[in-house]
Amino acid sequence: MTIYHDAYLFNSGEFEKVIRKLTPNLEANDYTLINSIAIDTFENVPQVQRLSDEYGAWDKEGILKMPIVPPYDQQTIAFWLMILLYGSFANVKIHEFGLGEYKNVLKQILQILGWDDKEQNLLIKGKSFEEFASERLNTDEQYWKFVHPFSVAGWAGWIPISSINHLLKMLQDDEVNLSKLVREETNKFDSETVLRAYERAKQMLVAAINSGLDLCIIISG
């Protein structure tokens, strides 16, 4: 199974605003409003339709079969949250940014360069949406841990703009060591693969800085 890594420009402020609007209903265990808004978003926002299809082959017929009356389980609530998350992406070209098939290559490169696990995970996976809910919404509702694509090996993570400049500087500072790595680790990687993985990482961070937006990492397979 091929695991693919995508990055999308993420308007986290807009997403937070939508969720805050829903908060009184969610806290009251009333999920009819989030259900209604998610279906409306899917029906009227083409990028949400494309992303739902890409990450799980969901179409309107399948989505309308999701439970619309209580009781809801945690995964169903997360399903609606994921629909709303897709609606908050600023760029809608699938596979435009991200590490693509080079996720594991970059991880090995960063390990050799001496990045610690926390920094590696922040760059490659981002923070979980449990952390987003805690930091931005001050909630620990358990359904946030299930916010991820509707596909096998699905993951959704968040890199705040406040971390992106720091990560890009780390990559830039290590470029001199990258040339040495290419020379010394030729038994593990070819130079083209190393450089492509590294450049894709920088590209997604630069795109976020230029837009002033966060990144949402989507990993699927």
C-alpha cells in the first residue's frame, strides 16, 4: 500500500470560527447543526467533494447514508468535523504541496541530521487535532482524536504558522550538512531522492509563509 503525504494551506482561524459557532450545540450533545452544516458544505463547496473523494472515495450518496439521528458515535462526529476541515483549505489542488511518497525518506534524513523526535513529527505529521482542540478551543472532547481522512492509514495534522518559520530555518541551516549526507550515505539514498524530499519539505513551508496561513497535513493510503 502506498502512503502519500499532502499539505494544504489551512485557514485555521476560519475553521475555529465555524467550530465555535457549533460549540453550544456540541456541548449539549446536539449534533443536528453540525450534521446540517457539514452536508451543506459538501453539497456547495466543490473542493470538499474532491477531497472527500480523494481520501476515502466518499460521494454525496455515501455521505447522506451517515447517521443523521442520535445516538452518534465519536467517529461520526469526527466525520462531520473532517468535512468542515476540508472546507477551510485555501488551496484546492490535490498533491500540490507535501512530501508525496518521500515521507519516510525525509524522516530518515532528519534522523541522520540530528533532529529530535518532536521536531521530526512536527514537520512531517504536525500536531494532532486533539491538540488543536485543546489549544484553540479549550476542549478535550474525545471525538477530536478521530479527526482524520476517511481512508486506511489516514492522518490529519496541523502545523501552526508560529512553528513554520522555525522549521524552515532549521531546514535551511542544515542544507550544508545535506550535501555531506548525500556523499556519505550513498548506500541508503541517491542524491536526487534526498534533494527532492528536502525541497518538497521547504516548498510546503514557504507556501504557508507566503500565504500567512497554517498547514494541514493529510497522510493517506
